[in-house]
Amino acid sequence: MVSQEQRRRQLAREKFLRQQQRREGTRRRARTRNAVIAAALAVVVAGGAVSYAAGAFDGSDGEKDSAGSQASPSPSKAPDPCEKPAAGEPSTKTYKKEPALSIDKSAKYTMKLDTTCGAVDVELDAAAAPRTVNSFNFLLGKGYLDHTKCHRLTTSGIYVLQCGDPKGTGEGTPGYTIPDENLKDKRLKGGVYPAGTVAMANRYNAQTKEGKNSGGSQFFVVYQDSQLPPHYTPFGTLSESGMKVLSKISKAGENSGMGDGAPNATVVIDKATVTKS
């Protein structure tokens, strides 16, 4: 005869086991989702099948859930917190080769992004990433990023807003590539790109070790500490006011409901400039 106390303990154990199973299932799904998001961060090169990727970082044990075992979440319907874009069209021009180095590596440079969501100032690191800063100085001097959309927001696993594509589709490129720089930056401790970091997207594939030195014009802004391998040139840091703008954008969410999609906020760079001080 089972006593009430024994029955109570048995039910408690069963409840605990169910909770553990649900938690483990959630962890497996999160690892798989995070790996997909990280491996897909950035874009497909126009006319090709190679992607500008931000690498896998999950460290999972290889377990994967069946795609049919999960119901697809509904896309987020958060309201748009930003203004309408200024009149104008993105540039369609490309360039045959990387511009000659013309910046002063010992000087201070600031990139200002006047966006529909507010002004974003980025302190550029010309000393540590001179060719990256030089490229943006050149491109922005040509109006290359004016009227461009920030086309991708990730809200799970890694936390970044991706910009720099005049096409707004993830396929844009200035026509040339620049080398990786500053990959041993002391700020990238423990495989983490800290909040406020501005870094380059590229075509690097962590599994095949191919695609180094393939940066173009696309970059990502980290709005919350994100676990990523140090393969992506950190070349700038957001100002405090810029972080507030990123917070507003991230809180509005993305439109896929999967943690990786176009921002719900209308994030358009009306005007982008680089200034020397």
C-alpha cells in the first residue's frame, strides 16, 4: 500500500523529470538556433553562393532537433519606433580596387550615421585597423552608405544589427575586399565581442578555414555582449548615445520571430560621414 507521502514524493520526482526534459529540449533547440544565426550573420555575395558570415560559436554537442517537431513562432509585431527615411536612393556604384591608404593612422576619426532612429557616432580605431577605417573614409566620402537600410537584426544567441549594404538585401559589395585587421584586440576576451563594438562582416567559414580577408562594406554593431570567434575586424566603438539608439532598435525586435531577420524598426542611414579630429 503506497502512503500519501510516498505518492506525493513520486509525483514530485515525475514533475522534476518532466521539467528537466523540457529544459534540455529548450537548450538543444537554442544551441541549434544560435549556430544557424551565427553561421548566417552577414550576406550572400551578389552573383555567387559564398556568404559573408559571422561564424559558428555555440559549442554544441552536435545534437539537432527535427525541424518538424517545433511549431514556428509568430513574427514579432512590435511598433516601429523610427521616423520615415529622407528622400533619396542608395548608391549603385562599385569600385575595382581598394583605395590607396590616405588616412593618418595617428589621428582620431569619427563615423557619424544619421539614421531614421537617431544619430549614431562611432569612434574609429585608425591605428589598429587602418585599412578598414581608410575604406570607410573613402566610401562615405562618395556617399556610398547614404539612404541604405540596416537589413538584419539578431535577437537570440548573438545580438547585432547589420548594416552597410546599399542593396538592403544582404548582397551588396563595394566591388573590392579589404584584409582582416585587429583580430587580437584585447577587448575580445573569452571569445566575446562586447556591447558597443563595431566590426566587419566577412566570408570566413570557421569549418573550412576559408574566406579570410574578405571584408567589403558590410559591418555589424553589437548591442549586447555576443559570443563570437575573433574572425571579424573590430574597428570602432559606439558612443553612449549610439547605444541608446541601438537599444531602441533592438527592443522593437525583428520580423521573422526566429531571432534573426529584418528589423521591425525602419533603420535607414540617411547620411553617413567620417571626420578627422
